[in-house]
Amino acid sequence: MELDQAVTYLPGVGAKNSERLAKLGLFTVRDLLYYYPRDHIDYARQVPIRSLVAGETVTLVATVQRCTCFNSPRNSKLAIFEVVVRDGSGQLKLSRFYAGTRYRNRGWQEQQKRLYPPGAVVAASGLVKESKYGVTLDDPQIEVIDHSGASIDSMKVGRVVPVYPLTEGVPADVVRKAVVAALPAVSQLVEPLPEMVRSHYNLIDLQERSPTSTTHQTAKPSIGRGIG
């Protein structure tokens, strides 16, 4: 892999996603490595349901009790996904809302329900919010894992998630996956500052500043499918 290689040829990118990345000015591997996140969301902290506190970003691991997906009775353009989960400390209802005609299709809704059958173990990450119905996760990221003790291997659940500047038509996951695919080329980056200058001002070198250590650290394998 070369720094000036077109993003089209990166694993998992392809022509369609390269067109999306071009909207952000990302044409080469080098562009991706210098495209730093504007923020991070910390989903690395795992807590039981009973310990959820409004305002915190967390991850919980629980077992699916039931899952439903249906059209909103109040909004003709909205579909609602709900899954009730339970761990050893309590029960929680998680909801996601989808606007668009294709989400009102019964086939799509039944597919979502099949992904989360009763008894499946899921990891869910999000910002804890409180309403008149109690606490829940706001717009949670949910993925199925092997079992309650399994490690979480995900781009957006149970980890520090990078938040990139985006534009319309460019999903966050497209950018995250492209950056991960470009990471092997980090070793080719040339440090522009001499070691004396970096030492004097206590600066890390360019390769450490690249999105390798905290934003895209590799997790242990376990997760297979998810919603997000």
C-alpha cells in the first residue's frame, strides 16, 4: 500500500464509497491518515443496567427479552425499532427511530427482528438519558455478541469512537472503515519535525498522532452483526 494510492482500492471501500469520500476531499491513503477526528465518544466503560446515570456515555451487555419493529401510528414516515434487554441487575427498553419509506417495509422490519431473537446477547452503547418512562440509551448502537463474557469487536460499540467531520450522503462508518483500512501505511509517514524540537516542546511524533492508538485500536473478535 502506498500513501498516494487511491482510496478506491482499499479493502472494503470500492467505487461507490470512494465517491462518498471524495465529497470530503479524501482521495488517497494519505488524505485518510491526515483526516483527524473532531471529537471522540467514549463507549469503553461497561456498566450494569442498575448503574445507568443520565448524562454518561456507557456500554451495557444484556440478553434480549423481546424485539419489535413497527410503523409509527403518529408519523407516516417513521418506523420504530424496540428491544427489551435484561442483565442480572435489571431490565431496559432500547429504541431507535428510522425516517424513510424503505424502513416502513415489512420485510426490512422482520429482518431487524430476526437479528435480535429472544435469548441473544447484545452489547449496547450510547448516551444515558432520563425521561418520564425512566432511563434508556439515546439512539443506541446495538450489536450481537457470542455470550455475556465475550470481548467486543466493533467499530462503534464498547470502545472509544472517533467522530469525523461529515457531509450529507457520507455515513460515519464509511469514513471509519476507510481510515482503518489505510492504517498499515502509517509507517510510511515522514516526521517533519526534528527530535530536538519535539523533545523541547514535549510533542509526540507524527506516527503517534495518526489515528492508530486510541481511535481505531483493534479489539478481540466476537461481534457478528449489528444495527447502527
